[in-house]
Amino acid sequence: MDNHKEESEHKIENKMRTGELLALAAIILIGLFLRGSYLSEIVKSPDFTAPLVDAGYHNYWARGLASGDWPQQEGMSAPEIRSTPYFRPPGYPYFLAFMYLLSGSSFLAARIFQMGLGLANCVLAYILGRKLFGRVVGLLFAAFMSAYWVFIFFEGELLAPVLLVFLGLCLILVLETWMEKFTLARCLCGGVLLGLFAVIRPNILLFVPFVLGWGWWLKRRRNDGRSLGIMTAGFLMGTAVVIAPVTIRNYIVANDFVPISSNTGINLYIGNNEQTDCITPTIPNLPALTGLDNWNCFDYMQIVHGVERRLGRKLKHSEVSSYFIGEANRYIRNNRGRSFKLLLKKALLFWGPAEVSNNKEIFCAKELSATLRYNPGFALPVSGAVVGLLLLAFDLKKQRNEKEVGDTKVCKPLEISLLIVLFIGTYFVSFLPFFITARFRVPIIPFLFLFGAYGLYRIGWFFTKRDFRRGLCWSAIWVALYIHAAKHGIPYNPSWARWHTTHGDAYQYKGQTDPAVTEYYKAIEADPKKTRAHICLGDIFAQQNKFSDAAKHYHLALEIKPDLLEPRLGLGNMLYKQKKFDEAVALWTELLQIRPDWPEVLGNLGKAYYQQGKTEEAIQCWEQALWLRPDMNKIHSNLRNALQQKKQQETIAHYTEVLRENSNDPNAHNKLAGILYTQGKIAQAISHWSQAVRLNPDSVDVHNNLALVLATVEDKEFRDPTEAVRLARHACELADYKQPVTLTTLAIAYAAADRFAEAVKTAEQALNLAQETGNDSLAKQIQHHLELFKDGLPLIKVREPVQQDKPLN
């Protein structure tokens, strides 16, 4: 009888287990469908393969790690990631680099991998929910994780939330095992997971003392002999094992003690200054500091240099961070009332229904997505968590000495629920000093859903037990809380203008100008005062030489906000392109009066001076610009060319003076001719070489030079193959036909005179001599000449005259 009963119960258990797994599989399939549907939408978005702002920074960093190639992106400052302490935490870029290594740097594969990780998070949620509150809660938790739109959205972005959710769930699952026994392995594992979380989001380090305090509370609550020393040492050691390599790397690379990243100071200042709205990463006096009206991570080195100029000394990145911390603390001390209001605003934004954007407008992405549009917002997990926690508190109080309420264990969950509440609380508090954006709160949403799943289960349990009064009462409480949570305590208006501007930037980055223009016009239609869109349109039209349209948009931007600097920079560039160098110089000089240490303006002013023939002034501007911004490669090139030209001008002046004193100096004529020839002044060069030949009829070098020019010059007015053959023969005779260089010139002269058989024979003779003397580079050139001569083609060298209005970089 008993055996039959046990067998029957075993069959029922197996059947329930099978049904549970089938339900989990269905949840995963629903999540897979939603993610696949959303991926099919975003793959068409311009920023899918042209990520911007933080996502663009992560992409650049990860591709550099994966490929070893770190090109300076057009129009962006060099972030100098390899030679400075990490500005942003390195965890996610290394994770993204790993995905790129596996996929051949595929944007699509990276998103697929992240969405796969999102589905893995559903499984982790199921495991955690089942361990704490039973199988039904585990399935409900997994369902929330599978379908909630915020998770799906961020899995499609090159940002860290999906990885943080994974690490957060793993961390709580490992810490849950501490309730059974403190082992060194478990404590180490917990520390490693928290360390991995910290190298992505350092704020989590605030949770460390609470984890240790929770472990101490566990020991006292259970009055067991578990070692607090093992727990503390193992957990801290595991955390340090992950963080220490980052700290050591920063010190080795930059001789600077930066534990994880150097962005703490600037982020604190963004959230505590006279212009902050707790949302936009605004830095007061940014134009005066950097010459930029807006900034992103790529511009941080310009901010560093700006602070250095302001303080008048070279600074380590930790010192720059300390500078911004000091500025933030000074503002807080002097504005205690507003600082308190800012804290309150940040708290309301953090728990409010608005999805505060940072990289792009999340609200707009959701509205335009057929997959995500009708998915409930943040009010769902918040209201669900409150209901679940209230029900859990009532259950624990009522059943303090019992092990179960219905089918849900409540004694063991007390301890882990307290830990989760501590995690949520410390994580929330860690962001209050800074600024708020939707992606910052994503890692706590799973745990809100955990309690929400418990609340939903308990309400369902009331109905199954026909306790309709309590079931309806708690349902009404949830609805009321949801309605309240959905109300905006702090006004937040998503910007469609920003959405379209971001898309325009992505198209522009990809070189697709027409759709970029369309997006910028849509931005202006949504908000006529969107200065950024006007500036971008001005830049595009200036590049297309539509100068009247460009000027219109630059001036519109200045009408909206007269203190903007970027439109004035654009107007100067436009004048330069129109070769109105005097006007460009006047405008850029005016800008330098506003901000004397603006390297971009100094570089442009140097170009204008150079086109005016003011080489010395140009050199001074470029040297000053490079002192301010050593990474400006185009200015390096311009300066190098200008210095070379200056040297040539000095050399020309020297030999001109020599010839003024002695017009019969053949060496001066020869040297001067060579310089003039490199400048494209062919007639003058030939004249001086002819004088040198007349004055020194026994010079191999002079005869060879003039022969080569007369045989290869592109301009038919100066080409004289017959004279070239005569001069080259004479040079060979003077060298006793034993110099491969003179034989090469003779072969070229024969080809210019259409005497190709003699050209081939002479070139072969020159080739043999070059090979015998080990002159490999000359031999390679002669081999190329031979191929031309055998095909009946002469060698013509193209020499473009160097003009003062030649475009510069």
C-alpha cells in the first residue's frame, strides 16, 4: 500500500516537473520570438553599424582590443585608451572585444550573443525564484524577464546592462549558498562576481560592507560556528583578484593610481553644478574649456588638456578627477538647498516611470517598435515589487514559526530577501551623487520582478483557495500602486528632435549624406530650436559647396543661441573653402580672442595664413595648436610641409645671394635648379641647369640632371628628347659607362626619343651594373622601366606646381 502511494506520488512529481520544464521552454521561446522580432527591426537602423556616444566608444575600444588597430576617427579626438588610465570602466569593452573575436567583429553577432545572454538571464531568474519561493514564482519571474521590453531594448545596444543583469543574478545565487555554509570557494566566487560587476559599474563596491554585514548577521541569527574570517578574507580576496589587474595596469601605463576608471570626478560634477538638470551631462563653461558646445567620451582628453591649461600645469588623470570632485563639493557646500532638491529629483527620476535617455531617446525607440510598443513600463516592476514585499512581510510575520505558506517557503527567503533589498538600496543610493539615466537602474529590475512574481503568485493563491476578498483586495492595491507609479512626479519630455539628430549623426558617420539631411530636417521640424541639427546641416552644405544654405543654418543656430562657438567655426571653414582667406582670418582671430587656446581654430588659422603666403605665421599657429593637442595628425603634416617649404625658401635665398655675388658658380646653379624643380618651377630650373652645364661641361651630375628633366617633363613646351640623349650620352662618357644611374637616364632619353630598341639595350646594361653593385632599389626601378620600354612606352614624370592656394589637410 505504502509502495503504491510512493510510486503514485513519484509519478505526479515527475509529471509536474515535466510540465514545469515545458512551461519554462515556452517562456524561453516567447523571449526568443520577441528578441528575434526586435532584432529584425533594429538591424535596419543607421546606428546598428554606426554606434554613437557611449556605444560608439565601447565599439572603438573593443575593436581596438580585438584587432590591435586603433585608428583616429574622422572628426573625433584620439581617446588615447592605451596610454592613459581607463576613463570608463573596462569590463564591458573587454566583453564586447571577446564577442568580436569570436564573430569576426560582427555587429549582428554581438547583438545575437547579448540576446542569448538575455535568455540565459531568464533561466537564472527561474532558478533563483524557484529556490526562494517555489516553482510557480520561478516560472513567473522567468516570464517577466523574458518579455519585459527594457531588457530586450538594451540587449540590442552595445551597452553593459545585459551583462550587469547576468552578473547580478549570479552574485545573488552564489551568496544564497552562504546560508548553507561559508566555504572559501563560495566566498571567493562571490567576491569574483562582485569584482566583475565592479569593473563594469564601480558603484557596486558600496555593497561590499553590506554583504559582509549580512554574513555576520547570518552567523548570529543561526548561532553557528562558521568562520567570519574565511567569509571576509575569501570575499575580499575574490573582489581584489578582479580589480587589482585593472589598478596595476593603470599605474604601469600612466604612473597614476586609478583603481578602476577616472570618470568619477567628472560624473560627480555633471550631477552637481549650477547648470545641471540631473539628466543631461552638462559641464559649465565647456566651450571655454575645450572649444566644444557638446562632448562625449572621445572628447575627454580635450577636457583633460583644458583643465591643465586652466591650472597651468600637467596633470595626472586622477588629479583631473580630483579637480572635478573639488568643483562639485564646492558647489554643494555653497548651494545646500538646491543640492538637496537635486538629490530629491534624482531619487524621483530613478524610481519614476520615465525612461531617462542618455545615448539616444529610449521612449522614441519603444514607440517606433512594433515589438516593444505596447509593453508595460517601469511602473510594472515597481508596483509589483511593493506588493510582493508587503505580502512577504505579512506572510513572515504571520507564519514566523512555520516553514510554509501554501506552497511557498518563507523562513529561508527572509535572509536572502534582506540581502536583495540591501542590494537594491545600496545600488540606488550609489547613483544619487551623480546623474540619472534609465540604463543605470536596469540591474535592479530583475529583483523587483522577483518580488513582483511572489506577489502575483500569492494573489493567485488566494483565488485558488477561494479567498476572493483578499485576492481582490491585493489586486486592487497593485492596480492603485501601478497607477500611482505611472504618474510622472518629475516632468520629463522625450525629444523627437534628439532622436532624429542621433539618426542623422549615424547616417553622416556612415557617409550617407542624403538621409542624414532628411533626419536633421525632421529634427528641426520637431524642435525648430535644435541648434545641433542646424550646425550639422551647415557642415554638410559647406562640404557640398552650398555656401548660402550652409550660412543660413549657421546663422540660425547663432540666432537661437548666440554664445555657440561651433557655428562660428563652421562659418570660418566655409569662408576658407571659398578662398576668402582674409575674412576667415578675421573670424578665427575673433574666436581666439574668446578662447585663446582653441587648437582647432589655431590649426585653421594656420591654413589661412599659409594660403596668404604668411608661412612664418602659419608655422607659429600650428606649433601652438600641436602643443595644445599633440594628436592632430593633419596639422603635423601641414607643419612638416611648411617647415620644408621654409627651408627651401631659405636655401633659394642663400643660392640666389651666392649667384648675385658670383653668377658663374655652377654648383649654385645646380643646387638652385634642383629646388626650383621640386617646386614645379620648370622653366627656371632648366635655365639654371643649362647655365651649370655651360659653366661646368665635365660635371656628370649636372648633365645627368638636365637630361632626365628634358626627357621626362610632362609639359611638351620643355621636353626635348634629342637634347636629353646628347646630354645623357655625355654624362655616360664622363662616367666611362660604368655608372648605372647615368645609363638609366640614357635609356629613359632613348625611350623619350622613340628609340626603344636602344632604350631596352641600355636599360639592361644599367640593370646588370645595379645588380653587380648591390643597388637593389635602383635595380627595381630599372626593371619597371624595362617593362615600359618593351611595351613601347616612354617614362613621363608628372610634376604639379606648388601653389600658395593649394588645399591643405
